[in-house]
Amino acid sequence: AVVSTQSTGSTPFLSCSPVYPGSEAGCVFFRSSTMNAVELNKVLEATVSVDIVALQAAQNFLESAANSNPEHLLVELSNFLSNAAQSENVRKAAAIQLKNCLTSKDDNVKAQYQQRWLSFDANNKLGIKNNILRTLGTESSHPSNAAQCVAAIAQIELPLNQWPDLIQILVTNCTSPNSPDPLKEACIEALGYIVE
């Protein structure tokens, strides 16, 4: 495929395989300012691709989206994560990207991500948290990626008393006789990650 350098002022995401409708010269361009669910789905699929060009383009797109509109990106990633109709690969990729936008092994970057999260609109934060909690127990992969996302937010909010009911929610899900085993396991994992 020929790589075009056309731009309309926003950072393009470029995928050269496979060819999708609307592509130019075998490549698809995604503009971070006009990201929609179909485009993000393709990007998330590309993050698990063996095609190095597609993988790198997907990572570049996600970095650009995280820098230009992180709040919107995290809302969308949480929507993908909580949607059981999505493929397991896409849900897992969404969880990994979501977690990576919330925490880092580098203390300076982690502090920046925490401040960024705290600056988000309260309703968007609540929606993201609810999506993640709804995902617990619905994943087919283990360990639970959603549990890691819960822990990443908990590590930001619990010290500030901003998610006071989280531990009780997780404990109730673990101990309720009505909770299915996958939910219990995911909640136990989330508690484990929180106390690490």
C-alpha cells in the first residue's frame, strides 16, 4: 500500500492492511478529532495485530487521542470494555489502553495521569467507573482486565475519599450467594490489585 501524507490539520491514524471502505491507496486515515466507535474498533483490533505497521499506527493514534482528548478516549474505551457484544480481543485491548491511560510505572507520569483523571467531568468519571464495574465477571480472559482498571482508578480516588462505596461493592459481589463465580473471582482480583 502507498502511504499518503494528506492531512486536514489533525494527526492521522493510518492503517495499511486490510483495506476498508473509504480508504485511500490501501490505507485508512482516522482523524483524532473525529474519532467514532467504528474507527476506534479498528484501532483496537490493530493493537493486537501481527502487522507491525498497523500495530504502530494504532499505538500512534491512541497516543495522539490520549494527548488531545483523553477524557473522550477513556469514555469510549470504557464503552468498548463494557460491551459484551464486542470481541474479547477488542474488549481486552480497550481495558489495556484504559489502564495505561490511568497509571504508569514511572512515578512522574503516574502523577500526571492522576491529575488528569481528577480534572475530568464528574459524570464522565462516574460513567467510566460504572462501565468498568459492569464488566467485572463478563470477561472470558483471566486475570480480569477490568479488575486492573478498577484498581487503577481506586489508587487515584480512594486516598481522596472519592469512591467510598467501591470496597463495599466489591466485597458484596464476592460474598453474595447470588453472585456468579466469574463475578466473585473478578472482584477478588480487583481487591487484590487495590491492596498491592
